[in-house]
Amino acid sequence: MKYLFPLFFVLFFSLSLVQISAQTAVENFVNHDLLRNATISLLVRDLDTGETVAEYRANNSAIPASTLKLITSATALELLGPNYRFRTQLQISGTIDENGVLNGNLYIFGGGDPTLGSARVPNNREFLSGWSREIRRAGIRHINGSIVGDASLFDNEGVNPQWTWETIGNSHASGTFGISYLDNTARVHFNSGARGTTPTITRVVPEIPGLEFRNYLTSTAIGRDSANFSGAPLSNVRAIHGEIPENRPNFTSTMDIPDPALLLAQHLHNRLIADGVAIANPPSAMYQPVVGSAERQTIHTHHSLPLSWISAEINMRSNNHYSEHVFRYLALQRDQIATTNGAMRVIRNHWQQRGLPVDQLFMFDGSGLSRVNNVSAEFLVQLLEYMQTQSEVSDEFFESLPVGGKSGTIARIFARAPLGGNTHAKSGSLRRIRGYAGYIKLQDRNLTFAVLVNHFNAPPAQIVREIENFLKAVIEENQNQ
């Protein structure tokens, strides 16, 4: 009996050390000087056993930034399928007579395809020539009406009401419409002069008829593009504030295309004229259905690349434009018109039916651009677990994710062993916001994780390094147990 107490003490002390060790990575991370004032929600779980490996306020919601794209892409793949293709239809109203005269309008009926003319699509402008061929193949040689860009499948809101004014008008927050064209992005070329002067706007590509600028930009010693465009959707007036480098000829910055449906109609109009088709009236655009309008006949349907490719662009490159169109399109699973509120209802209902804690999800856009979005690490981990173990599109979803040290938005981080090549995750970043969520595939263990850090007082690169150190420490601790 005299050895019983020492043996009990040793066992108790050993178990206590294991408990303390298991918590060390979390404690070191959340108590770090750089994160003392931060809001943190994190969770690491064993994908195979369901064991919680590390946790801190996992049920608390935080601003996710672009990690929210995981929810958008997963929902779209689940509901639409990886082979789904968006459709844009060329339609005519009226009849074509024996002389090839269309007595009516030619409509471009947008189906929410974010890839028309996109810089990410090979040979992105060739589709207009194909459309012209199809129109002439239908026997049309003269249009006794006009080319109309019909974007009425989506509402005319254009930009999310939860985005900030400083965001609206810039290319990373371009409008979301039933018709998207050229990523809804234009390049503005400047000639900047001496410090303190106003740079001169030399051209806009593509040219946007009627575009007006209020130019408050300044040439300074800044070494980067700090031009900020602002303006309402469908308005041809854009204000420019901020700074660009001094004494730089042909310096470029990017803005949104205010009215993509009209611009596409104008470009198709020009293409047809060049190919010998006469058109009586100038092109126009519509963003709301017209009650009692004439019936239309579809003469050609243009299909996008498959959703699996689009989802990879959303997650791999964190494409806001693609994400917002896919998000808004999801509303059509239950409504006739695609709206932000409709998309939110569809997404929430889908994951509630699958048992996820939707009371921890506050989703107001598809890209994570809004700072009103909030989601917990618990919700993200459960979504990742579901997509890996229960979803019929698990392969397509997994393959859409960037790989640490190798590809996408995490090509330059999570590169050190054991994370490099084993981490498949989505990143998220806004000002004073960093988040990562995904999978860590190890030789002997598969982990699912989400780390959301808000309101830190440090350079972002240091926070990213600490997140990486935390994940490495979690792996090492569990390997030693």
C-alpha cells in the first residue's frame, strides 16, 4: 500500500501534463501580445474520429472575410451540381420576313453568367463573333428595332446594401446583375505628373460611352495604386479619390463597369454592324421585366464553363465577382427573380436541413466583402466535415481549394512542413481581419480547421505567421501524445 499513493500521484501528474500540453497551442495563440485585443473563434477537429483537437470560442461568430466563399461555393455545388452551366440566350421578338428583316428587337437575355468576356476565360472575346454568326444563320440581315441587354433575371439592386460606400465603384466590388460582361471591370489609364498635381485620365478600356469622372486624385510619392472609385450602380458618374505614384505615364487602375448589360448590347451592336447587319435603333438595356411584353423566340443559347470550374476560381483566386453572381443566382431555387434576401434564405435553409448551426451564421453576401457577415468556426468546420464525408460533390469541392505553399491565395503561406502541400484551405482578408478554414491531410491523421481573427493590432503578415505557427503547434502536440 505504501507504493499506491506515489503511483497515483505520478499517474495524476502525467494526465495533468497531457491536458496542459493539449491546451498549450491554443493558450499561446490567444494570449499572444499581438492578439490581446482581438476577437478570435477557432476550432480544429479530427475529420475521421470527430475528436476536438483545439478549440477557443468555437461557437462565437466573427467576421469571416473571404472564408465565407466556402459556404457560397459549397451550397452552389450541392444545389446546382458541378456540371451546371449558366445560360445566356439570344432572343427575338417579332418576325423575320423574306428579306431578312427582323421586325422587332434582338434581346440578350442574361442568365447570371459571371464569365462572359471574363479575363479568366480563354479567348474571352470570341463569343461575340459566334453570336453574330448565329444571328445571321437565323436569316437576320436587318433589325428594325434594337439590341437590348435584358438583365431582368436579377433584381436591379446591383450592389449589396451591406457594402460600404468606399467599396462601391471599385473593380473588386463590381455590380451583380443578370448580365455580367468583362468581369464588370474597366481599366482607367492615367498620366501622373509632379507631386501634388492631379493625374490626367487618358483613356478607359473598354471605352464606356457617356462616362463622366469627378477627378480628385493626387500624384504623390506613394509607391502603389491607392485610387478609389465611387459611384452608384447604373450611373455613369464616377468620383476618384486617393493617390497614385507621381511622374508615371500610362499608370493604370481599375473600376467597375456601371452598366454591363448596356455595354454588352453596344458591343454586339457594333459587331453586327461590322458583319453587315443593319440595325435601326441604338442599343439599350433593361433591368426589370416588362409586364405584357411580346413573346420571344430563342435563336441561340450560350453556355458558360461548368460550375466546378467557376467554383475553383471562387475559392482558388477568391474571385468576388464570380462569387456574388453565384450567390445571387441561388435565390432562383425558390424565387422568380434573383435577390440578395432570396439567396440568404436558400443558403440558410439548405444547411439547416443538414443539421448545421445556422444560428451561428449571419450571411449577407456571397464573397465576404461585407463586414456585417459573421460566422463561427464551429459552423465552418461542420460545413467542411459535411462536404468531405457526406456530400456527393466532395471531390469537386475539395479540388477547388488552394494548397498551402503551392497554389491560389495560400501559395506563399502554409508552406513549411507539415503544412506545406498538406493544407487545402480558403483564406479571408479584410482590413484588420484574417481567417483560414479547410483541411490538413497528414499521413496518419486528417484535420478540419477554422481560425478567424478580427480586430488585431499588428501588421497582417505577423498575424498570418502566428496562425501558421498555431496550426503547426497543434499538429506537433498531437503527434507527441
